[in-house]
Amino acid sequence: MTVTAILSALAEEQQGLLEQLNKPQSVRHGGRDFWLGELNGHRVVLGLSRIGKVAAATTATTLITRLGVNRIVFTGVAGGVGAGVSVGDVVVAAEFVQHDMDASPIFPRFEVPLYGKTCFACDPALTEMLLDASRTALAETEQGQARLHRGLIASGDRFVSAADESRGIQRALREAGLDVLAVEMEGAAVAQVCFDFGVPFAAVRTISDRADDQAHVDFPKFVAEVASGYAQSIMTNLFRLL
Ligand code: SAH
């Protein structure tokens, strides 16, 4: 039996999903509340990752080892970094990197020590479905000018809120041969845990800000006004495809 977890970072993003959940039942593990139930006939667990890589890794591990989850989908918001990645656009992750991982000169910058890996890839089939679902959701929500992207997302334990910093992250990753579309604070951790346990993972992030000097204003406004609708609409469409 497939049990799919839908993870969000923020309560605002989870709210719409929670309202749609059939037969909801809450459980608590590791100081976290999870909601078990059904969406469109599928068994699901809704959870908040909490913010940052360590918190998100604990949440993902709990879902897999304690709650029997064998597929994880992340829905959240992120700062746009790549050229042409604007507020309101949707980025589906092809893979993740930790932009603050640096054990150089012992290991190459950005490589996760002992894994021999810099990037953790998302599950191709689930990602394809998430792309389809996001495309449909964007059409339905009449975000006429919003674009859909697929590519690399970088995670780190920083809210990137300065244009200089954002450019610096982009430049450093480019030097390592990596083209980043967006930054956030959890995805790479969940991707690594899913790699460890062999659990398929996919992630979608709506762009709430441009990770620049305006980010601290744009981010809360977007989260309050639109993030929940996006998450709900993309997940509804995904569960029709699964
Ligand atoms: N005090 C805030 C903290 C949010 S941190 C609050 O709780 O409202 C920002 C969250 O959104 C993280 O979960 C991160 O994954 C994502 N995010 C959005 N824009 C980001 C940016 N510019 N840099 C890093 N993370 C960002």
C-alpha cells in the first residue's frame, strides 16, 4: 500500500490541503503533529517539515520510519535566483544541492562528504507527474504570465534576503558547473533522507520573492495571500494523476 506524505514548510501552505483531507486523524511524533487521512482515494500523511535542513531531515525520517510513508512530495515557496524566475512562477525540482555545504579542501565544495555526491536527484516519474499537475494548476489559477520551470534548487540554512548574497550563491554554484533556479531551506535535506531510504521524492516550489533586498517584504505577503491556493491546486491535480 502506498502512503504518500505531503510536506510543507509553513502552516499557511498546509491549510488548504488540511481542509480537503478525508477521515483526518492526527498523530504526534518527535514533537511534530502529522495528519493521516485520504485525498482522492489515496492514503496520505500531511506534515510540516519545519524550517531549515536539520528540522526537515528529522521530519522526513519520522515519516518514513515511524509512519510507513513510502513516497514524499514537498510543496512550498522559494526565492527565485535564476534569470527569468519571477514571483508567482513555479519551479519543479529536478535535483537539489546544499549551497552552504563546504568541506573543502578535503572534499570539493558543495559535495556531501561520504556520499561522493553533490546533487540529490528527484524521482523522475513522480517529478513528471508533478510537472503535469503544476501546468494544469497554473492554467486553472489564471496566473497568465506565470511560468513553469524545472531544474536545480539549492537549500541552505539562510533566508536569502540580499541581492549580493543571491548573486554570490549563483556564481559559486556556476563555478561548480551548477545552474540554480531557486533557493529555499529544506528540500536538499529531504532529498538526502529519501536517497538514504530509497523513497521516491519530488518537490515543487512557488516563487514568493527574488531572494533580494525586497525578499523580507515579498515573502510574507506572498505566503499570506497566495501560497496556500497554489499548494492546494497543484496537489489536487497531482492526486488525480497518481
Ligand atoms: N519567520 C518566517 C521564516 C520563514 S523562512 C516565517 O515563519 O514566516 C522562509 C521559508 O520559505 C523557508 O521555509 C524557505 O524554504 C522558504 N523561502 C522562501 N524564500 C526564501 C529565500 N529567499 N531564502 C531562503 N528560503 C526561502
